[in-house]
Amino acid sequence: MQKRVACITGASSGIGRTSAVALAKTGQWRIVLSGRREQELEKTAQMCRDAAGSTNGDGDLTLIVAGDVSEESNVESLFDAIKKTYGRVDMLFNNAGISLPETPIEDLPIEKFLSVMSINVTASVLCTKYATRLMKSQEPKGGRIINNGSIAAYSPRPDAAAYTISKHAISGLTKSTSLDGRKYDIACCQLDIGNAATEMGGGAANGVTQADGSKKPEPVFDVQQVGDAIVFMAGLPLGANAFNVTLTSSAMPFIARG
């Protein structure tokens, strides 16, 4: 069976790395690894090769393209490399993202806000733009775009305006892409994650501010479950779509968080 091609941004650690390895383990995907830290991407690539084991019958399981995907020239180069190496892309996981320490909006430096918007929103828009171009032109046409959202798109934490705004924007991107891509067999969906045990999300276990101002530890869950969710969502036929998937620790205060 011909392997499909997946592109994952933010693949140097955390959710991106875990998702890349999970896809490689299935033996059904070639993985394009995007991120700013090339040395860490090399580690992810080795983990993918180790996970694929005997299921990898070729020598081009992974492609590393280092660069900041909030810059359009880097995104154009990324998808040029994908087309040159594999000829197509079947799945894009818009995963690159950052957050800020708790900051009241009246104290939020505009350059910090713009930095969050650049990485969390502009990068996803740019990658969606170039992925859509390739998906529309390739044969067979189409593909799937998965956006890494957040439960912050529904229920924000205190003093997290920049991150919350960025994730609401991602929800808009998901809906718009899903609508506009429909006639080209481009499916778009969103995975909203809460308290995965990563460097970014795992700190909740040490205590996080609640709506009443208190600081309490929250349960986290194994990031491998995110990788499993990506395998499921990416593996669906294009005629089906898990449009919004919310994945959290069962006991975290998401429902009635405010």
C-alpha cells in the first residue's frame, strides 16, 4: 500500500513529536517534520524510524524542513520541499504554538500579544494556504488539515487573553477551511486539548489559577493519547470528518470551569 504523506508543524517536541511517532508506528505514513530547532527535529526523525521498525520498507520515511512557519517564505519552502520529495501532501497538522505566563490584559505588552498571534494564528493560516494549493492540484486531489485548537477556545483561563484570542481564531480557520475545501475533497477538523502532560500543558499538575483566583493543581493525561487521536483523525476516509474533538483529563475542571 502506498504510504500517505503527513506534515506536522511544531514537531520538535511535545504533541508534535508524539503525533509524528504515532503516525510512523502505523507504517502507513511518511512524515514531514517542521520546526525551528533542527537538532530536535533530528531526534524526532530517529524516534519515527525506531517506531516504524520493520514496517518501514523504504528510506524516505521522514523529511526535515527547519524554519519559522510564521514567515511566509519558510512556509513556501516547506511545501516546495514536500512536493519535490513526495509529490503530494495528504495531511497537515497545524500544531506549532506558544503561550504566555499569566498576564492581565492591561499589562500585556503588544509585542507579546503579536508574537502569540504570529505563531498560533499566522503560521496556521500560511500552512493552510500552501497545503490547500498542493491538495487542490495533486492527483488524486484532496487531503485533511487538522488544527491544534484548545479548550481555551471554549473556556479560557484567567489572565490568558492572548492565548484565548488566538485559539478562537483557530476555530474560525477550521470552519472556514472546512467550508471552502469541501468541493476539493479537503477536510478540515480541530483537536481541542486540555492538560496533556507536555512541557506546555503539563504544568497544570503543579497548580494553575482558577476563576475564583485560587491556585490549584489539576490532573493531566498522557500525551500519547493525543498521538492516538491524531492517528484516528488522520486515518479517516475523506468522506468522513471528526470535525471537533475535545481531549482532556477526565477530572480536570473544564465543564463549569468558570
